[in-house]
Amino acid sequence: GLLLVAAGLALLSRLEVGSSEVAIGLDAAVVGTGFGMSMPILLLAAQNAVEHRDMAVATSGVGFFRSLGGAVGVAAFGAILTNRVHDEMTRLLAASRVKLTGTVDLGTPEAIRGLAPAVRHVVVHAFADAMSTVFLVAVPTALLGAVAVACLRELPLRTGASSPSG
């Protein structure tokens, strides 16, 4: 599943401003399918690895670390996105010789559509290039997760409330 996530992220990193909604949807579906294949199995593996009396602790631990990982991921990849957008906008504004006066509202799609065409071009391309970088940087993270899962000790799936095999 995590290999599928990595493949989907690599596909998403190749998207451009003119990419079709079908391509975007298919690439996102690859990532979603990979996560859908991975997350329940990881929970089941954690539950199977502990004694029945510790099942709630294992289940809540998986949920906690999944949430913590999501928060750290959003912060890290958000920082990458912010820095890349800034760098790309600076580079594209300089290359296009567009001069900005005052502030530019980028809070909503409507605000971006309301920008002057030259400025809108810079903003849209800066965000697209920055998102490509974020997806590309996420690929090794998914691959690292796949390696970690491959290193897990395999335990036979228990069929009752007995202690885990070890």
C-alpha cells in the first residue's frame, strides 16, 4: 500500500497548471487507494501484536500516532509549500517584470481569479510548481514507511482472544 502511495505522490508531482481534472483525480485515487490498503492493515497488525487486554491501548496508540504524524506532516509540508511559493513567485515576478503595488489577496479561488492576468499567471504557476515539489519530497517519506513496514516481524493472525504468538 505504501509503495502505491509513493507511486501516486510521484504521479501528482508531475501535474502542471494545464493538467486535466481526470489526471488529477486518477493520481489522487492512486494515493487514496494506497492509504486505504495500508491504514487498516497497520491497525490490525498492532492489535494482533498485543494481548487481548491491551487491545484498546494499541488501538488508541495507533490513532494517536496517526494524528501526530498527520500534524507533523502538515506542518513540515506546509513549510515547504510556503517557502517554495515565495521563491517561485519572486522568481516568476522578476522574470515577467510584473510590478506589484500594495498587497495581493490570495485567500480564495475567487480572489485569485480577480487578479490581473499577468499576476494571476505568476500566482497559479508558483503554486503549481510548489505543490509539485511538496509531492516529490513526500515520495521518500512514503518509501521510508514501506521499508519500516517491511521490517516488521510477521506474526500469525490470531483467531481468538489468546495471547499473541511471539
